Amino acid sequence: MTDGRRVPAEIGTVIVGGGIVGMCLAWFLAEEGHDVAVVDDGRHAGTIANAGGLHVQLQSRFMRLYPEMVPAFEETLPFYPRAVRHWQALAGRLGEDIELAVTGGLMVAESREQYEFLEKKCRRERQLGLEVEMLDRAALDRVAPYFAPSIVGAELCITEGKVNPLLANQAIRRRALAAGVVHCTETRVGSLARVANGFAIETSRGSIRAGRIVIAAGAGSGALAAEFGLIVPTRAEPLHMNITEATEPLIHHMVQHADRQITMKQLSAGMVVIGGGWPATLAGADEHPTVELDSLIGSLSLAQHVIPRIGALRLIRTWAGVNTSVDGRPVVGPVRGLPGLFFAIPGDAGYTLGPLTARLVADTMLGRTPEAPIGGYTADRFN
Ligand SMILES: Cc1cc2nc3c(=O)[nH]c(=O)nc-3n(C[C@H](O)[C@H](O)[C@H](O)COP(=O)(O)OP(=O)(O)OC[C@H]3O[C@@H](n4cnc5c(N)ncnc54)[C@H](O)[C@@H]3O)c2cc1C
């Protein structure tokens, strides 16, 4: 077992990026006998900042922000229930509590027009194979009797859920290290180049030669792809998060809004995690994700507007992190003309997709047929 900042001079596979995708992938390869190093600069990871929502239904926020991407969201929809099943299997394999709960997700409507938007979305998602149904206010009250009077109903997706990322990340890292993964922390990859029989990787702690390389660097992936003259249009999206003090069990579902930016879920210990894509800022020379006061006030006001009992809770922490967006689809698998190079970037709701993305890329690298075809999701589509 190796854990530290020294980089190996030579190794079979280097994975750049130690977020949920990179660490799961490293574990999956190492347990099959491959020697793997994960090189991560420990900055800006969505994995350490995210809300732990396991998303399945189409998110109205993304549909509103990126209407041109709706066909891509629909095309990748089948990945999401599959991804939740992967989380369930992973939780079983980890053998420690990561507070995974598939208790369903509610997307609430506050007007007749929003309810009709959800009804239309619900019909479409059913056609695409999701387990979703509409709940009018009376039906909603039977499963979640805590919403403000303004809420008229909700779409329920029973395969949605939540996980505690703080527990999950540590448990996965422990399993990866136990399988022999070399985890080079606080180590930045500067340049990448093709050399005879593999790749030369220049890092802030020295050079590595590797037979294969995987770019799983979230929003940093585009700059690394450019080292090979490839275009992968990753965008860094800094986002805001809050968590309240603990309270009695109240919110069993993951909660979202049909038309406004809010997600809420309650951890087993009682704290309510409030997110939903409110913007943060990249500040200073190192572009540190930094909280914006408007987002703090806006997200908390909206949370108590939707669930009034949240208004009595004290905020205990607020933070910002960087989400990665590309074109609504994952970027996974090999690259034409560059044998040994692979990408592993999940699509939207990338924490949900993390273990599945890693499995699909691992199986490709292990010479197996991935359980879902990934041919349409390689970086070749941009190049
Ligand atoms: C506030 C917030 C809330 C979110 N909530 C949810 C949610 O509820 N549910 C959900 O499904 N998703 C959520 N997401 C999205 C999710 O967190 C990300 O999509 C997911 O974590 C991406 O994982 P990843 O492994 O691909 O990348 P990341 O976790 O971003 O990891 C990439 C790693 O690569 C490293 N790196 C980059 N460039 C280099 C380099 N040159 N050298 C070395 N290392 C490098 C970075 O430092 C980072 O550690 C949220 C995101 C944010 C920011």
C-alpha cells in the first residue's frame, strides 16, 4: 500500500484526477492486478464539494440553462438509474456505511404551469423508461407533509436517492489504497507527451513514464487534452453549498424544484444539505472557489420558502466547489489515433455517474465489452 506525494518513476497506468471517477477507476483496475498511480493536485474537485444527491430524473435547472442540450440529456437518461444501481452495489462492496439511501426524489411545482411542465416531463421520462409519477398536493402530503402551502404537487422518481460524499470518498480511497493504488496527492500534472511505448508525464513532483494514461481530471481535463492537440471543451462551473445544524428526521426524499435552483436532502445525522447550483466565484490567482453572499442569501431564502421548518435551523457551514460541464454527455473511453490514452469524465450530475463512469472505462481498458455502449461518448466527437 502506498499513499503519499512521491511520484513513481515508472508505472503501468497513470490516472490524472483523484475525484470519484479517478479513485473508483484506480480501484477497479488495481483489484484486477494492474499497477496504477492516481495523480491529483487536490484543487477544485466536485467530488469533495458535492451535495451527494443521486439524480435520475431530468433536472429542470439544466433544461432551463442549456435548452440546446435537452436531446443530449434525454439520450444519456438511461445511464442514471444504472448509475444508482452501481452505487448500491458499490456500497455493498465497501462494507461500511456511506449513508446511501434510495428513498426517491421529489421535484416540486409551485404553480399550475410548473405542474404541467412536470407532467409533460414525467410522460416523456416514462417513455424513456424511468419510474416516475405525478403527485397532486394531497398525494404529496401523504409522503412528505412538510412543504409550504404554495407547493401544488410534485414529480416523484423512486429510484433517486442520496449518499454522504464525505463517507463515500474516504471509504473508496481506503479500498483503492488497499488494492495497491499509488495516490500522489497535491501533485499537479503540467505536461503530457506521447513517447515510445507510452507516455511521459511531467508533474510538480517529478516525471513519470506510464504505458497508459487516463484523463479523469474534471474541469482540468480540457487543458490536459490540449497537450495532445485534442479538444475536450470542459467548463469549470463554481457552485455554492450550505449545511444546517441537525434536526429531527424530516426530509426523507431528495427535494428539487421544477423552476428554481434548489436541492435539499437530510443526512442521517439530521443536518439538511442545501444546494441547487447557485453560483460561486473563482477568486484569486489560483482561482479558489469562493462563496458569494447573494447565493448564500438566495439559496437559504428559497429553502425556507419551500420547506418552512428549515427557517428555524442555524446554518453551520457554507462552501463552494467546482462542477464540470461539457455538452451534457460523458467523455469516456479511448481516443482515435492515440493508443493508451483514455478519458473518464462523467456527464451532468457527475457524482451520481462516478462509479458507473469508472466501471465503463475500466472494462474498456481491461478488454471487456462495457455493459453500456460508449462508442458515441468518446472524445472523438470533438476532434
Ligand atoms: C457544489 C456542488 C454540488 C454538486 N452536487 C452534486 C450532486 O448532488 N449530485 C451529483 O451527482 N453531482 C453533484 N455535483 C457534481 C459532481 O460533484 C461532479 O460532477 C463529480 O464530482 C465529478 O467527479 P470527477 O471525478 O469527474 O471530477 P472532480 O471531482 O472534479 O475531480 C477532478 C480532480 O482532478 C484534479 N485535477 C485537475 N487537473 C489536474 C492536473 N492538471 N493535475 C493534477 N490533478 C488535476 C482536480 O484537482 C480534482 O481533484 C456537484 C458539484 C458541485 C461543485
